[in-house]
Amino acid sequence: MTFNLKTSLYATATAVALAATSASAADNWRAWNVHQEGHPNYAAMDMFAELVEARTGGEVSIEVFHGGVLGSQPDALEQVQLGAIDAGNFNLGPIGPIVKEANLVSLPFIFRDVPHMFRVLDGDAGDAISGAMSEAGLLPIGWFDAGARSFYNNTGPINSPDDVSGMKIRVMNNDLFTGMVNAMGGNGTPMAFAEVYQALSTGVVDGAENNLPSFESVGHFEVAGYYSLSEHLIIPECICVNTAKFEALSDDMQAAVRSAAEDASTFQHALWAQQTEASRTAVAAAGVKINSIADKGPFQAAMAPVYADYIAANPDMEALIVAAQETE
Ligand code: BDP
């Protein structure tokens, strides 16, 4: 009897201790997102956070800080690498300066369209990129669609690289993008996303480039009346998590977080398709001239030095570039 009582007391104490341990071990993650409400990635990141909380039984909870309030994208990436921010929705463009393998997807015109890009991500190139990102502390656990980026400006439609010549164009932080604009005779200018509206409206830059949902959601269409469909960059985005934080989770918790990221990504792809069409309609209704480019050949030809420089600096990536181009 005494023994049984002791045993049961011991069992109760252990249960209390375990509960305390698991409560204190609950992970509260902070996630970065640059987008505002109304952008597909805002809703997808909220969904990710909800699914993680539900599927880990609250062992992992995520607070998403939208609108870039935790800092610019290059700063936030560094914070995730350091573990000061735990996760985020990042574009692979600004990841290129940190992880050279990621630059494969930032080569202008490397992909024919978004499905081609996703097929490449599913293959060896995707494994090389994910592996290198994970080693750099940025583990990708879901891939978002970011459509295609095109040029916009105020002076008239862009139909050839000559039209870009002489223009100061804002690009995301990556030498490949400055090189891309410079190869057309323009002046590629890296700048934080949050500063682009004012730079366009005051003429600090002549133009910028982005996909239609971002062009609309932050109001760039109010200060740039021509959107020319160059579609020169098709870059995926990730839900990325600090690698060490993720690996510290049990196998079950890792599986739960991964499945949340996969389902949030599937949701994002559907929202993205809808929002691209909605944004096209909205900016056209607001008076933006959407210009189709009859021949993108001269833009592609102008990119030869950009590829040559990248391959010279990263000879080990050449085979993956060829494999990506040859992927059906
Ligand atoms: C948007 C991306 C975001 C970038 C932004 C930019 O979703 O990650 O920060 O473009 O141009 O399309 O900086």
C-alpha cells in the first residue's frame, strides 16, 4: 500500500515535471514577412503559423511580423542565420549574396515559365540549392510562387534593352541584378523594398522591376505608369527556418512543421494565380499601360556577360545551369 502510494506520488510528480518541461520547452518563433495585408504571402504566412500551432499541439507557435517591421530583407536574412529571427518568407534573390548556389534561380531568363522553375527545383539543382541554404542556416521547408518580374517606369514602354539604356533601375540586393541592368546599358541600383515607392515618386530612380501582385500591393503602380512584360526573372520564394532551431525539434515536430509549410505553400500557389490576374486588372483599371514585348530575344542576348561572370566565379555551377536549361 505504502509502496503503491509512493509509486503513484512519484508518478504524479513526474507527470507534473514533464508538463513543466514541455511547457518551458515550447518554442515561440518570430517570423519575418515583408508583405502587407492583401498580398498572397501575408495570408499564406498566417496560415503557416496557424497550422504549425495546431499540428504541433502548441509545442511550436509562430508570431508573424508582417510589413517588414523586423527590418529589411537582407538584414532579416542575417538575423535568421544568427537565430535572432526564427523563420520567414524570403525571396531567393537576396539569398544569392549569402548562398552562391541560390543564384542559379536568379539568372535572368533561366526559366521558360513558373512550372519549368518548379520542375528544376524538384531536381538536382533544387537539392544543391536547399543543401547549401540549409548549411548557411536558412533551411527551406516550403516553396512559394513569385511569378515573373517585369520592368516598370514612367517615361514610356520598354520594348528592347536600348529602352533600359540610361535608366536608373532599382533592383533587389544582389550583384547579379545590378549586372543584369548594367548589361542593358542601364544603372542597376540596389535598394530596400520599403524605399522604392518614394524613390520612384521623387525620381531618385527611373524605374524598378517586380511581379504584378507586389507592383500593386505597395502602390508602385501609382508612381509608374508603364509595366512592360519583360518577365526577365522567375525567382521562387521560400518559407525558411533557422536550421539549428528546426533540427532541435523531435522528428514528429519536424514532420508537423514541414507539413504545415507544404500546405501553406499549396494554398499560396492558388492565391498567387488569382492575385496575379486581379492585380493585372486593377492596375490596368488605374490607368497603367501594360505593354507586351514582341521579341524578348535581344534582352536574352544581352545577358551573355551576366552568365559568363557568374560561371567564371562559380565554375561548379555550370553543369547545373545546363541541366536547368535542358529540363523539359
Ligand atoms: C517582392 C518579393 C519580396 C521582395 C520584393 C522586392 O516578394 O521578397 O523584397 O519583391 O522587390 O516581389 O524587394
